[in-house]
Amino acid sequence: FQEAVSGIRSVEFISIPKSAFNDQNVSIQGYKKFLLENRFESLMDVRDNGEQISVLLAPDSKHECYLIIVDEGSEVIVFEMKGHINPAHFTSGKITASSL
């Protein structure tokens, strides 16, 4: 795992109450659609124990920007990671959920 994410330069996150989305008349799907229309591409969407997890990537000339959006029901947590993740380590089976 450490080798796969050794190129990560920064990690930031924010927790957004679902009520904030409702107050702005924005849905989670609408937020993701906006990101996809503005330089991000979808890497994967996973449903786990009732949570929806989306991973998006915005490649950049200096570094890549990954957004991980976790819809937990009452809140949405957005992680922003800048740097490089080596996807070969994840797809090769070297990293599993139990090793995280």
C-alpha cells in the first residue's frame, strides 16, 4: 500500500451535511455530473454497506488530483488527494481491503 501511494503529495477532506446539498438544491449525482463536465473522469463507483463511494481523477500537467466522494446517508465526505497513485498495485491483487 505504501509503495502504491508513495507519490501522494497532499490529502485534504471535508464533511458536508446532506442538508447543505438540499439547501442549495443540489444532488450528489448533480455534483458528480458537474465534476465530470469539468475535467474529472470517473475511475470507479462502489456501493459498500449502504454507502456510495465514487473515485474521480483530474489529470494535470504537474500532478494528478483524485476526488473520493463518500455518500454516507446523512453526510457526504469528499477527500482530495494530489499526487500519483500507482493503479498497478491495486489491480495486481497486491493490495486488498484487509491490507489497508
